[in-house]
Amino acid sequence: MWRWAPSRKAPPSRSRPSPLWNEDDDHHARATALFNAIQAGDLPYRPLYTTGYVLAELVTLGLARANHTLAATALRRIRASPSVTVLHPDEPMFAAVCNEFYRYDDQDISLVDHATSVLADERDVEHVFTFDPDDFRTLGFTVVPDDTGEA
């Protein structure tokens, strides 16, 4: 499962829409190298999924913290990529997302991250690519690259 998001640990002035799309992000080179290796089949994390919610979050952050051009470019590339499948929960799946959100009432895990988790579980996905690892570890995922050691 592919999760494009800034680190919540970064101060708002440094938090960027995505390390993959923002060349000024501290994680850009690493994110780009990993994504290219995954696309080339050099790393085993296929197929690649993301969610419509993650794309909405990416575009919203891109507009707020960068500009329309960056947000639109990222959205176009992801939607056009033959390597990435964008998932959308149906009504029963959305109910499962909401139930997971309610269940983790002692955590501040976003609804977007719960949607990613539920949709990933539905597809037996075990790895989530993110530079914001804590919530996905809490949800039981192995985080790429932090938990897997890829450069």
C-alpha cells in the first residue's frame, strides 16, 4: 500500500505534500529511489495501491503548503501511472473504516490512515510506504523504508 503523506512530526512550515513529489523535501531522494526500484521490480512491493482519500489529502496539502501546479502534477501522475491502483471503499468497506476509527479511540489515527489500513487488509497487503510510520505500526503494518532497511 502506498501512502503519500508528510511527516506529522515536522513543523508546519517544513511539512510538505509528499517527499516523492517535492524536490525540497528531506526524503525526496530516498522516496524517488525506492519508488523507482519498486516500479522496476527490484523491490518486492507490488502491486502498488493508494486510496482516493490519500490523493485528496495529498492534493489538499499540496495546495496549502506548496502550490496548485505541484498538487495537480502529483495527482495527474498518480492517476495516469500504470503502476498504481487507486482504491475507493464501497459502502460496507466504509462502514468497516468507521468501525476501525471508533475502535482505536485511544489513538489519534486519521480516518484516511484507517481507510488505508482497511483497504490494505482486504488485499492482504503487509507493507505501507510512508515517512510517517507510527500509526501504521500501531495498525500492524511493516513500514517501508524504516522497518525494511531499504536505502
